[in-house]
Amino acid sequence: MIGWLGALLRVGRKLAAKTETQLYPEEMPKLPPRSRGRIVLTRDPDGKERCVACSLCAAVCPVACIDLSKAVAEDGRWYPDHFRINFARCIFCGLCEDACPTSAIQLTPDFELGEWRRDALVYEKHDLLIAGEGKVRGYRYWSVAGKAIAGKDKGEADHESPPVDLKGLLP
Amino acid sequence: MSTTITIDGRQVEARIGDDLLSVCLSYGIDVPYFCWHGALGSTGACRQCAVRVYAGPDDTKGRIVMACMTSIAEGQRVAVADPEAANFRARVIEWLMTNHPHDCPTCEEAGSCHLQDMTIATGHHVRRYRFTKRTHRNQDLGPLVTHEMNRCIACYRCTRFYRDYAGGRDLDAFGAHNNVYFGRAEDGVLESPFAGNLAEVCPTGVFNDKGWSADYARKWDMRATPSICPHCAVGCNLLVDERDGRVRRAQNRYHGALNGYFLCDRGRYGPLHVVSPQRLAVPLLGGVAASEHDATAAAHAAIAAGAIGIGSPRASLESNYALQRLVGPERFFAGVSDAEVKLLRRMIAILRAGPAKIASLAEIEAADAVLVLGEDLTNAAPRMALALRQTARAAERELAAQKGVPHWLDQAVHTAGEGRRSPIVLATSAPDPLDDIATLSLRLDAEAIAAFGVAVAAAMRGNVAEGLAAEGQVKDIADVLASAKCPLIIAGASLGAAAIIEAAAAIAAALGSRARIALIAPEANSVGLALLGGDGIESAAALLESGQAMTAIVLENDLFERAPRAGVERLFAAAKTVVALDALNTEITARAAIALPVAAFSEAAGTFVNYEGRAQRFFAAVPPNPAMPSAWRRIAAFGAGDWHSLDALIEDIVAERRDLVGIATAAPNAGFVMSGGKVTRAPRPLSGRTADDRAGQFADAAPPQDPDSPLTFGIKGSRGTQVPPALITSYKMPGLHSANAVTRFAQEIGGPLRGGDPGTLLFEAGEGALPPAAASDPIGVDGLLLVPLHDAFSGWELSRASALLAARAPAPRLMLHPDDAATLGLAAGAAVLIDGRPCGTRLSLDAGLARGVVAVSVGTVVPRGALRRVTIEAAS
Ligand code: SF4
Ligand code: SF4
Ligand code: SF4
Ligand code: SF4
Ligand code: FES
């Protein structure tokens, strides 16, 4: 008797509690920045594309929905000449973001990916590339990489000494 | 002598004196290493292969040694897993990585990088070094090889390969200690025709394949297919990598008896002809693009009017056979000159008759005295030249062995061997890149080479000839060959001289059954075509002229390369219609009434027969394209047969031709399935499979179908060491992603693959008696003997269509000895006429040439053909 009265009380109390259910889409949820929704490609602090087309995200993707191919820009940077994600396949696991050595690929809190046509869920690079750095501020792969590009010669990356002078006589 | 040693508690058999690392690796016991290489031996540069070795049962302390520098000894106990050794290895890799750039994402090597593998294997994953990194500037090493020196770990593999193994001079180590630099003295094209191997030899991303980098895909994004190099008669085994239906690169596929670990650059970059803009992509009628329907209808009509078939030494045996079936054996011709047909038949007869055994490349390396008659191996069969460079070092190894230096201690062998060279005699007409390893180089014209060979044979039988160009040497050479344990004679069709082949046969006969012989055919399937039968182009023209046929079907052949122009023009004049089937646009497809596109070697399966008579199968590396079917499929549609797959066609060949039964066993047939399914070309995982919308289908549910091979394009299937050797698509093993893991696939280091080296020898020495040689046609005495100059970087029309090789190929040459030029009143740079016809290049002079010859680039300036004399005069 006490048992079920107690239960009734506990249930009854819920009547006055604040509801968890939200009236989406009238009321938009506030998701933390780390929640995993629509994927974007971000840019370096200098505004250039961050992605170097290393294909690590494509390799780690458990559903293999990322497809890209490497090209080399005039200044020597590697970049993807196409970058495609099929959001109809993506399971928003975030492994690509984890794998990305340049912080280019990031998941955003936007989960609203409803489309009438499924092929509209295949996003190309111009759909993915955003203007800013996203969640990771300040990181620029090319400042730490040993590969030279225009404007960053050998020896000019972080933690690098000037190139060895092979003709020098000092040991 | 063999003994049992204990490695981590496991008892293994090993030969006393072998190096411990090789033994570990061949038993699949992973010891991290960098500087050791199966073909280059040990040098002890990287200090990565540390293990603990206990001298015997009483030794409880043991000591840390480098496995690659330690000989196997009786009763040895080895602890690879020893904590101190493991810690030692982890520290070594940490040192190696202190200067390593943060490059993996933009490094071509990543994903199949030995350094990545070893770093992960040793457990070094946190960088503690906080100081600055040493950096280097890169060099431009030409169109084939990239250079990114920061990634170097100073294993010295590159220079050991380039200099010690391949005889190159222009790559070296500079600087000292931390600064050591591997490159050229200054920027410039790497000269060696084997430079491309650096991409595979270097365990890091310093050297890579420049062509691949320009059309890049990660290793894990490419499907790989076993293939055969279509660029010369050696028949090196390739892996062809594909992504998105496009071939991205060719790599070495290990073959114990042939190419081993290395290819030549023609074989590595030449296969990129399949992506050249020179491809014939659509059917042509009268040189104008036409619909498939119209073109095949026109071809049907032309063939119905009575046709002859002209085969090709660069087409598969199957396509040639299909054509032979279509037109009948009397109307099938070989697509080379009559003279070359005769020469090749004779070469095969000599090989078959014995007594000399046919030498594989591995056996060439094992020879202890070599005579090369007339062949410029570096340019005609490049990989064989690389083998001969190893032969040259046999004497050195022998002396070193007497002093107790094991053969794998390569540096020490160099020193202990006191520079001794095995006897190698080159008798050629033009300066030869192998001159630096030859103990004697003779510069003779083709007739003198033959006479010299005959004299050597006679001297071996005790008859001394007189009045010869190289009289003084004949007796010595005969003695050297006669006293050798494993003498080897190399000759071939390069100079088009039947007499040279006969001389080689005579020497081999005089030497008896311990002799080995290698006769170099001109192209990848020259031997296969000769086995099928059929006379040459001149005979084809004669048959057309007699009015017995109206149409000539030309299979994958630019005839103007392979036979004198006059003969080919006769053929065009006599044929009412020429139907050309080819993968490339050539002069033939442009002039043919009907041209039909067919698959290139990377798009269809087929068989090539190499210089040894080894039938080897290649498979389609890209999904079949119905607009460019295999040539034999087109020919089957003309009514040659009802073959639904390559196996059905092979069944017919084998039923009809008992001498060709071997082709059926060259590789498993399309029905071959392992417990894991068909062998797959795809790596695991193949990324991007579901990136496109496919209306709800899982992309891999229907991988492209290929009825002609036991391989699948899908991701599900068998991989690994149990795969039959002819079907190996990858050396990937758990934790090992680079080609270095090939050690797992060979029976022993450098030996045959597990399950035997792929391919089937169609004939062997000693099968028949040699009929006497037919009298050769006289070539007169007027004019200069024509020496066709081959070139490692150009080869025939296929390899020249590769943009990468074209960037490396020298300009066509025409050379005279200065004295001959003076006699003719010609100076360097003069425009000349060959037999009254202008030629596309200017005269250069070379005092290294034999007298009385004119050396001319073959294929580009002159077509190949029989040995002949030409007149050279100034163009007015
Ligand atoms: S992992 Fe990052 S840098 Fe590499 S391809 Fe993907 S997005 Fe680009
Ligand atoms: S060589 Fe290997 S470890 Fe070094 S950057 Fe390239 S992939 Fe990475
Ligand atoms: S360049 Fe490559 S092969 Fe040469 S020493 Fe450096 S890491 Fe070794
Ligand atoms: S061209 Fe000849 S030697 Fe070179 S890789 Fe091809 S088959 Fe081998
Ligand atoms: S592999 Fe043994 S020291 Fe380098």
C-alpha cells in the first residue's frame, strides 16, 4: 500500500515538472558545439583551404561515404580537387574529425539534413567548405609541416633550423 | 650447413652463416629494420634491428646485437621480444624521428610507408624532442622521381641500390653525421634507367614516383592487379594500381626467377601509355570518328570479302590466336618482317634443341663467365642488364667468401673482394652502358661479331681461326668459358643478324649442358607470336597482291615500326580495305579504312611469352569498358569463335596446339575461388565506396564484373600469403603496409615465391635436334652496316606514348665513327640521307663506335628489320 502510494506520488510529481520534450521545429534545440551533425570543411587562419587531401578521413570512415582526390595548387599546397560526402550514408560518428591531421573536417551541431531527394544529400566541396576556422582556432598545418610551399621555405616551419649548407666545411 | 636455432622459444632451421634478420623475416618473425634489403644485403646503418642473442645453452646474459649483422651459429638462442632489446629499438626510432618532418598527410608514401610501420611497431608515438629539426633543400631529379630530403633516415638503401647494385654514378651521399644528404652533386635528371626503383627501395617518402604523385591516390584507395610488363621480352611482373577506372602507377611485383625486387624505368613508367591522349577512343571510318555500329558493320563486310590477318608481338597470345582462327593459318601473318620471323623461329629452335639451358634472370646472376654477342642489354632488355651487373660481382663475392666474409655483408664484400670482376665479355657495335662492368669490351660490326663468335666456338673445339678482328682474344675467351662452371651466352635479335644467333648456338653447343643461354627477342610477346606461326609482312603483301584476299586485318601493330617501309606500303597498296584494331592511334589506324578501339594491356586479360618461353598471364586492372573490348572479343564477333571468356579461348588453343598447353596453367582460371572468395584487387577498406548516391544500393553489391580473371573488383575476397603466386595483388600484412612485406611471400629471402614463381615454361632445352641453319641472304658489301640503337627510355610505340617516358627519352640519334664520317666527307650536325631518303635527325660522331657501321635510333628513325647495309650521304 505504501509502495504504490509512493509510486503514485512520484509519478504525480512529474505533472508539475518542466517537460523535456521540445516542440521542434517551433522551438529549436540548443546543442553544444561538440555535438556531431552536418560536416563542414574549414579554413586556415590565413583563409586558405585547410584540407590537404590526405584521405585519412575517407579511410577511417566506417561507411566509406567520403570521396576525394588530391591536387597540387600553384603555391605547392595539396588540396582536394573534389571532396564529396554522402550524408545519406554518413552516421555522424565523428571519426573523420578525429582522424583529420589538419582540423579541416569538423562536425557541426546542425542536424537538419532532411531532403526530399536523396541525391541532394550528396554534398560536394562547395557545399562543405565554410569561410572560417570552425571549432579549432589558430591551427595551420603548413606552419608545422616540413614540405615547403610558397611563402614558407625550408627551415621556416615551426621548430625548424635553417637548411643545411652542404658545401660548408664545418662539421 | 643447416642448424636449429631458437628464436623467442621457437625452434627454426637456418643455414649457418646466413644473417639472423633474414632468417627471422623468412619465418615471419617481425624484427623492425630499415637498412637491410633482400637484394642489397646488410650494412648496419640504422641500428633498428637490435635483438638479444645468447651464444649457447650456458649463456644466461646474452648481448644486444644487430640481427642483420649477425651470422647464424650453431645452438644460437635469440630473444626478439627481450625488453632491453625492445627498448633499444624504441629509442633508435625515437632518434631517427627527431628530425622527421610533420609531413605524413602530404607525403606520397603515407599508407604504405615502412617508416610509419616500424614506428608503430616499436611503439614510439609521443615526441619528446623539443629542439629544432635539421632541414634540407630538395633537388629536381627530373621527370620521374620526387625528392623530399627532410624525410630521410639515412639508411643508405638508395645509394647502395643506385651505385652498388645498378651501377649509377650520379646519386651519392653528401655531408656527415646528422647532415648527411642523399642526392646529386647538383640538380638534374637521374641518369640511371633504374632510378625509378628508388621509389620502392627508399623506406620513406624521400624518393617517390613523380607520375603517381601527379595523379595521386593513396595506396588504400587503389585496386592493384597482377600484370606483365608489355615493354620488352624479359616479361617482368608488375602490379598495376587503379583508382576511378584510371591506371595511376605500375610497381614491381616480385618474381624470384625474373625481376626480383626491381624493374627498369621503361617498365615502371611505360605502362602509363594506357592513359595517354594517343589512345584510340572511338571507331574510325576513313580516319573520321564513326559509330560503333557503322564501323563494325563495315568491318564485317570487309572481312566477308576475304581477309588476311596480321598479328602483333605486342598483342596477347590469345588475340593473335583468335585472329589466326578467323582467317586460317595460311592467311595469318606475324606483323614483323619476314626476316624477323625467320630469326625468331631459329632462336626458338636453338633454345629447344639445347644442350644449353635457357637462363632466367636469377640464373644469369648465378653465371660465372658471360659472353654477350651483339646485344646492348641496358637498352634492349634493361632488367637483364641489371642482372648482369650482379653477375659481375660473383668473383668478388667468391674471394670475400674465401676470406670468411659472408655474401650478405655487401660493403665488406666490396672491400674483401678487392674489386675482382667475373669475366664478362661484350662484343657489340656501339658503346655499351655495361662497359664499366665488362672485363673485355669489343667494338665490332655485326658480321665481325658473328665471325668472332664462330671463332670462339671453334677455339673451344681446338681449331684456331686466323685473320679476325679480335683474334688475340679468341683463345683467352674460349678458355675462360670452357673452364667456367656456369658459362652463359647472351645474344638476340637486336641487330637482326642471323649469323650472331648461329654463333651463339655454336658456342653453347661446344660448351655442352653446363652452358646457359639467353636469346633476347624484340618484344613482350615476340616468342608467343613466333610459336603461333605465320610469315612476315612481305609475305602478307604478296598474298594480297596475288588477289587471294581483299582485306588486311592489322592487330595492335604499327607496322611501320616493325618492318621496312616499302613492305608496309606494298601491303597498303594491295589491300582493298585495311581494318586496324588498336588501343593507340598510330599511322596504321590513321590510314586504315576502318579502325576499331580495343583494350590496352591493363584493360584485358591475356598471356605473353617472354624470352625464356615463359607464358605469363596479365589481368585487367580497370573494369572492362565495352567500348574498348579485348581484341580477341572483337575478332570473335567477326566469327572466329564462340568464346564467352578468356578461359574458353584458352581451352580452344590448348586443344588445338599441344605445344601451347602450358598457357592454361600460367595462372588459375576464372573459376578459381578460395575459401575467402575470389582473390580481390581491392585493399581493405576501399574508401569512398558509398560517396555517390546509388538509389539505395550498397555500392559493393555489384562490383564490376570481369569474366576473364579469377580476381574480383569487389572488396570482399581473399588476400594474403595463401593467394596463388600468379594472383598476388598486395603484400599487405597486419602491421606491414609497404612492399617490404614481400619477405612473407617468398620461400626464402631472394628465392622463389611460396607456391613457385608464376608462369609456365612452354619449352625447355633439350627437346629436339637442331636442324642445320638455312643459308642467310647475302647483304652485299657496299655501304655501312646498320646498327639499330635501342633506348631504355623509349622502346616501341607503346612506351613512347607514355608522357613520363617521353619526357625522359633522348632525341633520335644517327651516329658514325669520326673516321667513317671523314671518309664520307660528313661532319657532326650534318643532315644526311639514308639510302637516299632524308631522316629526321642530324649526324653525331662517336669514336666509341665500331668502324664501318652507322648507328641509328630504331623505331623513331628507322624501322627494325634484318641486318642490312645502307648508304649514308650528305643531304644537299
Ligand atoms: S583528413 Fe582532413 S586533411 Fe585529410 S583529407 Fe580529410 S579533411 Fe582533408
Ligand atoms: S616518410 Fe613515412 S613517416 Fe615520413 S612523412 Fe612520409 S609517410 Fe610519414
Ligand atoms: S633517401 Fe631514403 S633510401 Fe636513401 S638513405 Fe634516406 S631514407 Fe634511406
Ligand atoms: S621493359 Fe623489359 S626489363 Fe624493363 S620492366 Fe619491362 S620487361 Fe622488365
Ligand atoms: S636493419 Fe639492421 S642495422 Fe639496419
